[in-house]
Amino acid sequence: DTLSLLHSGRYGVMEPPASLPEDMEFDLVVMPGVAFDRAGHRLGHGAGCYDRFLRTFHGRIIGVCYEAMLFDAIPTEPLDLGADLVCTEKALYR
């Protein structure tokens, strides 16, 4: 069972282990953020955990935040990876 691999991380959020089995595949990642912009760019906590994981991920990425945390643009760096969609309590942004 895939969920049995998760453990409670630094902020109490369930996380996968540092290395996953070679044959494990994901189709979807739900990614929280401090803020997002309408293009799907994400402002995180600066640790780069999602960016490292997503470099080898080939599925759909959905960012999740409150509408108040959605901006027209946020600062990004070249290694920052964004979401395909951003979902708030009010709307879904593509």
C-alpha cells in the first residue's frame, strides 16, 4: 500500500521517504505553498523539497492555497518548479 510509506514530516504533513521504490509511479502531486501566482509559480518555505522531487516527476501538479495567497506574479528562481493548476476555495486557475 502506497500510503503506508508516508511518515509525519517537519510540519506534521505526511511525506514520502527520502528514496522511493524504483517501480513506484505517481500521476498526481498536490502541492501546498505559502503563495502562488496565476501562472502556477509557487513560493514555498525555501527548503527546495518539492523542487527536488518534481525534477523527476512526469504527472500533473496541483497547487493548493487560499485565494488571499494568490497573486498576479511572485518572484521565482530558475530551479523553481510550478503547478499545472492552482486550486483555491473560490476557483481553479490554469
